[in-house]
Amino acid sequence: MAISTSDIILLAHAGFGVTGCLAAVWVFVEALNAQPANARRMRTAALVTALSMAGAWICGGYWYVHFYPLEKTLILRGPWPFAHNLFMETKEHLFFITAILAFLLPVAAREKVYANAAARKLVLSVAALIAITGLAVEGAGAVIEHGAKVALLRGGSIGAQQ
Amino acid sequence: MNSATAPASGKLTAATSGFVLAAAVTVLFNTALAWAKDAYAPLNGLMQSLTGHHWTTHGLADLVLFAGLGFILTNTRMAQRIDPNRLIGALIGAVAAAALGLALWFAFV
């Protein structure tokens, strides 16, 4: 078994992203049932969301800058160039929106959500936006990886025919 | 909170209002910067030269704008004068427009 640093960083990036999305859903559920008793738990979940997205940013950013150029070349030469031209280009910028929302969430969760309808609406909205954009980013990641996979498979099949 | 017992409205603190508005501005700026550096190569090159990669510079610019604008709007209490529902609507609209703007740009331009 040969797991490279690149593999670990990439999987950590995806893992942090999924954790951030799940934590945002956790905040959403806590806000739906907002009471003084769960206020602290909701703030903790909001912090987990922000920290997870920060982890996804650091790991994803390091991988993108140091390891992606090779994969990009592969994808662009393969049958799915749109995996980079559309999905990666959109994902790498859409992620910033998810991250900014994740950093906003702990600020919004400091409000007395259980006693303030506007604060509750804000927390619900921000948490939902994080989950939606975060899942879109995760889905784009899957398309990008498949773009690399089909490029390798096609290259492999051409090599086998020769 | 049970919606039947929830107050009909509420105000947000200066910090929350400020950072919500800062987030709305930042997500729109993020998309505008993505368009600009994609359309104008010298800008992409400049961003590349600042940190070694245009994406790193882009992210740092977003963070600085969000934090800086958030603190300014918190201290000036400007965003707190805006109705919270309009502020939330502006944030949702900004995120939808910015996300759609990115996808359409890279799909068709």
C-alpha cells in the first residue's frame, strides 16, 4: 500500500469539507429548535463549521497549488476537459463563498437565537447556504476526480491497444 | 424556539449586522475578481507575483475584505440601521448571484 502525502492532503481536504457541511446542518437543526438550553451547543457547532472549513481551505489550497497542476494537464488532455474548465474553475472560487459564510456563522450564532426571530432566520439562512454551496463544491470535486480518472483510463486503454 | 412563541421581529447586534453586510459584499467581490483575473491576464499575473499563486492572493483578498469591512461596519454601526430581513435577503441574493455568476462565466465565457 502506497499512500502519498498528496493523497492524505487531498482526502483531508474533502474530509474537512464534509465535516463542515455536516456541522452546518447541525447548526440548522439546533436553530430550528432554538432554546436557551441548546444555545451553547449551537455556538459550538458553528465554531466546528468554521474550523472545518478553515481546515478544508488550508489542505485544499496546499494541494491545489502544489499537486493539482499535474492533474490539470491530465484532465485537459483527457475526454473530460470540462472537469477543469468548468468544474474546477467554478469550485476553486465558489469555495471562498462557502468559507466566508462559515466564518460568518459563529458571529451570527452569538446572538440570542432562541429569543430573536431575525437572528434565528439569519442563522438558518447562513447554515443552509453553507450546506448547499458546500455540497456543490463536494460534487464538483467528484467530477474533477472523475475527469482525471477517465483521462487515465483512456490513456491506459490506448497504451494497451498499442 | 417554537415559532408560535417566537417574537415577530428582532434586531441584530452591530457586529452581526456589520459582518453580514461584509459577507454579502465579499461574495460579490469574489466573483467580480474571478471574472476580472480570468478576462485580464496582467491582473492574474500580478496576483500570481504577490503570493506565488493567483488563487492564494484571491483568498487572502477575500479574507482581508471580509474582516476589514466587518470591523469597519461594526464600529460605524452602519449596517445596523438596515432592517435585518433586508440584510438577510441581501446576503442570500448576493450568494445566489455570485455562485450563478461563477458557474455561468466558466460555462460560457
